[in-house]
Amino acid sequence: AGAEPHLVLDLPDRLVVHKPPGWQVDSGGSDEAPEDLEEATLEVAAKGEPLLLSRFLEAVLGPRLRPLVIDATHLRGFLHRLDVPSSGLILVAKSYEAFWDLQLQLVSGTVLREYVALCHGWASPEQFRAVQAGVLWQRRRPGPSKVSRHGKPSHTNFKVLAHGLRKREAYSLVAISIVTGRRHQIRVHSAHAGHPTACDGKYTAPSTFDSDRSWCARNFLHRCRLAFNDSAGKQQQALAVMPRDLKSALRQVEGRDEASRAAMQLWLAEAPRGW
């Protein structure tokens, strides 16, 4: 924590911003909960205010583009969220026309969202490949999301990159892409599959979370790649390297074999990576 957001890609009518951990994507959308603001308040700016990504964008974009950033009926221009403890890339519309164009791209599957995570256990590359299970979250009943047949259809793809050990505890480094974007979807689906993300205070046992916190600063989940079409229909992409705090945690995990060690080193390098 302590890092500031920064623009990764700035196009005439849309942009990609890097969200550090501790900042809230305060879109004002239907999947935003009071607990999000509580989490953000734990990471306060020097002037004692919650770290809200919309305020950063207001300052960066200037008066001409502010109407959309302050318009909660259009999610303040945000096309998606990231959990407060997570880091990574956020797609933002700078005009109403771009907002609806990108919304259409989202529902049609044109927007690609890719992540890297460290999960508990040695996940099987053959079995831990996709989870398609409904995710239920009810705004009127605050609390974690859960897998339920009453939930919204949800689809997460996983690719096991490496197996590792830390003090006899097994972990898997995993690349992730999502087809849908439900609240806490990746964390819920990985826990449902028996491989919860490291340092997750909502979807692991308290004892596991306490143990993880002793060596991993926060939830090990980072959105590393976004791809989408610009206003001319040309694909654009943005990449973000693994942040320093997650690299520090990953260095404490020893690769199970030569292939795993090589895969971990690739992610510890400065070159950004995707799926």
C-alpha cells in the first residue's frame, strides 16, 4: 500500500488506470457494498480521506471530462471493479459514447481480463482449468459472495503455471481469465475449487488468513492484462507487472521443480506478462 494510481494507456475517449491495493473503485454500481468503503478507509490518504479512484480521475481528467466521472448512473465511467485489497488494471470510459461501446464489448466477450494469483495447494493442471458455478451476492444481506444455484451464471478459467512450497505449505501460481465479472468471482471460484487465494480474509479460515498475513502483505491477486477495442475497432492492450509486495511474497515460495522455478522467475522479472 502507499502507491498512487497512474495511467497506463490514455486514448482520446477511453483509458486504462493502474489501481494500487487499498484503493476503491467507487463506481456506485449495484455490486458495491458499504464494506468496500470500510476496506478503503483502512488505507487513508495523507489528508485522512478514503482512497477513492474516482477522485484521482477527477484530478487527472480535468473539467471537460469530469461529468462522466461524477455520474454514478453511468458507474462514473468505470467498466468493471477490482476488490479493494487487489491491484491491477481498470478500464475507464472518458465519454458516454465510449462507455456504451465498452459495455457492449464487455457483454459480447471482446474485453479480455487476465490475472495472476497465488493459490493454496498444488492444483492439478488437468483438473483446475475452469469453474462454471453461479455466484450469489445479495446487497440487502451484506457479506461474502458464495457459490449457489440461485446465483448469477459465472465462468472463470484457470491455468496452473507453477507449484511451490513455503515451510511445507503447498501453493500454486495461477494465471486466470474471466468470462463473467461477478463480485469476488475469482476468490469465490478458487475457494470453491479447493484452492483459495493466498491471504484472503473472506474466503479462507481465520487461522489460514493469520498464517498468510505473516509473510504476504495482502490478497495475492493482480489484474495484469486488459485487451479491448478502441473507437476505430482496433484492439488495444495494457499490461502491468507484478507489484513489489506480491513479488516479495512470491520470492518466499520455492519452486517444486525446475519448470516451476523457471515460471516463477518469469513473473518476478520486470517484463509484464499475460495469460
